[in-house]
Amino acid sequence: MAQGIFQLKEDAAQTVTIEKSQVQEIIPDADFRFSLIILKDGNKHFVCGTMEEVTQELENTATNQR
């Protein structure tokens, strides 16, 4: 199961684990240091990392689990 662990923008001490299959959309913040991850169930998480970094984290986890 492909998943990534991300630090929340609001509180970097907290993390959220997101499965790649849950992700509906990833939207970069205006300054590109953060990303909004919208899940298929409607939940949203504002996380640290660029859109590319978030996507790479989800892809790398999938690759490492094979």
C-alpha cells in the first residue's frame, strides 16, 4: 500500500499518513513551500512540501514496497 507521512503546515510537530489511493488532488500553495492535499473522502490536509515533493514521497513509498 503506497503511503506517505507528511508534516502539517499548522503544526510541524504533527504528522498525517496518507495513502496514495486516497488522494484526489494536490494543490501547491502560492509560495510553493506547502501543498494542499484533497482526499477522495473530502478531507483536506495542508502539509509541508512542494507539490513535487509530496508526489515524490507517495511514489517513493510505492516503489520501496515492491
